[in-house]
Amino acid sequence: MKISSYLASTFLGLGILNAQDYTEDIAGKHHGPEELPKKKFSLFDEDDGYLDIGAFLDKPFGFYPVIAPITEPAVGYGAAVVPVFIHRPEGQARPNFYALGGLMTENGSEGLFAAYSAYHFDERVQVEAAVFDASFNLDFYGSGTSVIPSDLALQYNLDVTGFTLGGEWKIRDQSPWTLGLKYFYGDVNASLKRFPGSEFLPPEVDLSALGFKTTFSTITTGIAYDTRDNVFTPTNGQLTELEVGWSDPSWGASDHFQLLTLQTLQFIPLIDEKLYFSARGAVTQSFGDVPFYRLPFVELRGVPMVRYQGDGAANLEAELRWQIHERWSLLGFSGVGMAWNDSKFFGGSTEIIAGGAGFRYLISKRHGMHVGIDAGFSEDTSAVYIQFGSAWPRS
């Protein structure tokens, strides 16, 4: 399982982080901010009078205190407080971002982090970096077909300190193809907090002593094809990406393993400006000696993160959004996920079905950015998600 996935809730409020400050029409023409008419700063749209933060996001430099609710069932309710600095150099269509902040949730998970994203060489290269120090309290329910009941889950803590550095290179101007290279380093201390029957142990038994330390040093290469018309809330286009991550003692890792991930996002306007269909499919397969807390897991709204893990995991989720008003829209979604062991693709696996509904509000007309709330449900869990942009964020 990717440690970076634990940080997903942290960035719920950063729909603008690592985002491109432009829109693209179906024909593929880019409209940079220099082509947009300049407007005086206001939190309300001058045409319809509705709340709109487009001018707020377009300030050439600013400090934005973001308070992002965390609603992930795996860690409980909480919040991330994230001051964001934005700077767009003269003549650059896409802004650079600098952020630092912290998070805390009701189950005792907490963390601090800093992140950076900037464009170089005429915006052909995007550089991303982050450092973090966090502690997460999580549950392990087994892997593949060995899923155990919630009341028998093994509870553990992860103390994670590390950094990530990477970049993406656009093959040529206006090309939808990019090549990526990322490096992740992290020291992880895992300790046991509870296992079935531990309540009968004498108080002098310290379960936290039953832990181990792991060093992650992972190199990830990838290739992506991206024709989405918007990175905030896409309505048309496709994103398909393939990533391969290698962890090896040769470059400082404790374990030797690989992670292969294929993901595709599809966005289709069924009725122009009224009805939109979108879908996400993803499959991850691990190879080698993967620590149990880095095993692939099912990622669906309504399913707690890391609830269903295995040597491999796959997800398929579809969404239908109805624009009932220029600013407001309703949506429904449904998905299926599965996890398996020993590379038995779709054989001897554990499946889970989830679905739900939500609403969106067009918070920035100039950027095509929607925000809202989703309520997701699965077999034995329900959850509420605060959404900034797409439910499947990818810059």
C-alpha cells in the first residue's frame, strides 16, 4: 500500500494545488489567464450575483488559509489546516504553489507537511515535492480472501517521516503525452495497538513494543495520456496513466518489491451543459516482499481506506451528474472493488459494492471548479466526503 495514499485526506482542500490555471475547449485550444478579462476582486460573480471565488484564485500572489474537513472513515473525522501561497510569474499560464500545514483526526491521527509544485522550461516540466511527518492509527482486516470482522481487526500505528520528489515532462508542446519520474523516501515505525484478545492481557504488557521499523526508498516511472478539458471538474476527455514503482535495498530500501498501477478516467458529456457521465477504473498489483500496510487496497466512496487489501486490488466506479442549475448539480455514483492474493486476478478474491449520491456547486466559473458533498454507502459502512473538484483528483 502506498504511504502517500494516507495523505490523500490531507489534500482534500487543495483542489488548486498542482492544478493548471487554464481551461481547454473540445478542439484542444488552451486559454491562458492572460486571455481572460481582468476583473476586480470580488467574492460574488458580477453576472449572476452568486458566490464565486474565481477572482480570488486569480490573484497573482496571495496567502490562502484553507481549512479542509477530513471525513475518511479509516481515520475518523478531523481537519487539515493548510496555508497556501500562490505565485504566477509574468507570462506563465500556470501558477506555482507552496503549501504547509497540519492535520488531526478524532482517532488520534495527526501530521505536518509541506508541498511545492512549479513549472519550468516554458511549462514543459512540472516539478513536485513534499516533506511530511505524520502518525496514523489504522486497522488491518487481513488481505485477499482473509478479511476479518471489524471487531476482530488488528489495530496498529504508523509513524511516517519522509519526502517525495518528482516531475513530469511533456513530450512536446500541446501534446497529451507526459513522462514522469518520482522518488519517495520514508522511515516508517509500525507498532501494534490492539489485536483480538488483547483486552485480557495484563496492563504491564506494552503492545507498542511489538513493532518494527522499515525504510522505504522507491523509484516510480510513469507515462500518461491526458485530454481532459479541465483538471478541477472535467466534463470531457480522458486520462490514462501507467506507473511502475521499484523498492530495492540497492538504493536504501528495507524490502524488495514492485507496484504496478494502471488507471484510467473517462469523462463524457451526454447532454451538453446538462448531463455528464464519468468513470474511473484502476488496478494495482504488487510483487515481492510488500509490508502489509503497503498492500494495494480498494478505493471507493463508501468503503474505508485500507479496509480491503491484497496482493492486488481493482476498482471500477461510475458517476452521473445532472446540472439542474447554472451553479447547482446533483449526482449519483456506484462502484465495485475487489482484492486478491497470490496474483489470482479475479479468482478467489473479495468483492465489495458501494454507491451513493451528492451535490455540487460551481464555486469558480472561470476555472470550472465545483465543490460539494457526497454520501457513500457500502455493505457495513457509510461515510460523508467533502469534495473540491473531481472525486478523483489528479493534476
